[in-house]
Amino acid sequence: MNHKIFEPQENLVEWVKCYWTLESAPENTPTKNTIIPDGTMKLIFHYADTYRHHPNNQESIILPHCFLIGQLTRPYVVEPLGFTGSFVVRFQPNGFFPFANIAIKDIQNTAVPLTELFGKEGQELGNNILNANNTAERIELAEAFLLKRLTDKNTIDSIVKSTVETIFETNGQFSVTELSKQNNINRRQLTRKFSSTIGLSPKQLSKTIRIQNTLKTLLNKDVPSLTDLAYENEYFDQAHFIKDFKEFTGLTPKEFYGDHLKMSLIFDGKK
């Protein structure tokens, strides 16, 4: 599998975390891939064959070639339908808000076709990116589109921005109540602002960031036991850790470790 990550230009760094590509022949791609929530929304362009999504206990769905994936709150299982050729715009946690013309909080775990998001402009962007010759052309097309739409951008609430920063700085270990007091804002009001801007509540984003840091620990360190892994990532106890882990991955840590871990990190475009 060929997986690469690219930096956005300086004018978009506040909104776009990175671009990434994934190319693979069917024989080199797992039959099913588990995508783990990572607190970001993504524009996805499948310029080769597309994927099938397998929701829990529901009929599978063939995904469009071009779509936005809303914030994930549970594992998202996909199956390649042939050759993989994917170009992804991965936004910052609050990065899609300036470009949104839909309610972000209403599209959790949902693939929204570009035509529903941006009409004819979305269709044109999708066609151009699918037919581009290389990644450099795809990035140029995506950035021109995003910069044009930023001229009429929604502004991000400063309290929401500071809350996101606090969540990352503390690895999700912070009190929403305490933060609301510090910013002189009602807790419910803060949660509403946060959800409408990011698509998740502060608590949901915190749990997501902690799970992602745990996955990095699994990938990069030799952890002697699940208890050590839980405490290193500041879970109250091992039972709490396993419960959260299964909620986000669909598997226990022992079941998930190995190919599932590697594929999930690739598909999330870790950076």
C-alpha cells in the first residue's frame, strides 16, 4: 500500500490539517478496514474504485466517489470494491465550519455527497479532482476551491477554539464545568456552540483524542499490559479503558492490535 501525507499551504493551516493519499491493488488491501474516530471531518475523493460501507446490523451502502464524511462517533467499517486510489482533505477539528452550509452536528457518521454540499460547484470540483493527473494537481484544485469559499467564511467562536486547544493539551482530561466557569459561559451553551461548530460535544472530542493517543501508544511503544496502557493514557481503570476502546473500535484492545491497528492509522491519515 502506498500512503502519503502532504502539508496545506500557510493560508489554510488554520482549517486544513493535511492532505493524504492512499493507493493499493485489491490483493494488497484488507477485505474490510475499520476507520476509527479521530475528531476531524474529511473530504474524500475516490479516483479509482469506490468503497462499500458496512453499518452495524444494517444493509451495506456503496459510497459515492466524492463526499464529506461527518464526525465519527463509532467505528466505520469499509470494504474496497477494487483498486484503491483515494485523495483526502483532512480538516482541523473545527476546520470545516467556515465551509459548511449544512448543520454539522446532524451529519455524524454520515457520508454526504459533494453535490449535496456545494451543488454544481461541488460536482465540478469532484470531476476535476477525479480526472487530475497527480496529487499536486488535486491539492491545487482543492486549495483553490477552499480559498475561494473562505472569502465568505463563518468565524470560529474564540471560546470554542480555546476549548479545542485545552482538550488537545490535556489529552482529553479536563472539566467542561470548570472551563465554562473560567469563560463565564453556561455549560449547556458551551456544549451547543461546540457541537454546532465541530459536530461533537466537548466530552465526545475528549474521548476521541484519548483513544487516538492510546492507538499511537500501541503502535509506537512496547506496552507490557493493558493495565499499563490504561494508566499511561490516564483512564480511571482498565474496565473503563476497555469500554471506551470497544465503543470506538468495535473490538477489545487485544482483538484490535495488529493489522486492524495499522490499517486504521493509515486510513485516518495520522499526522
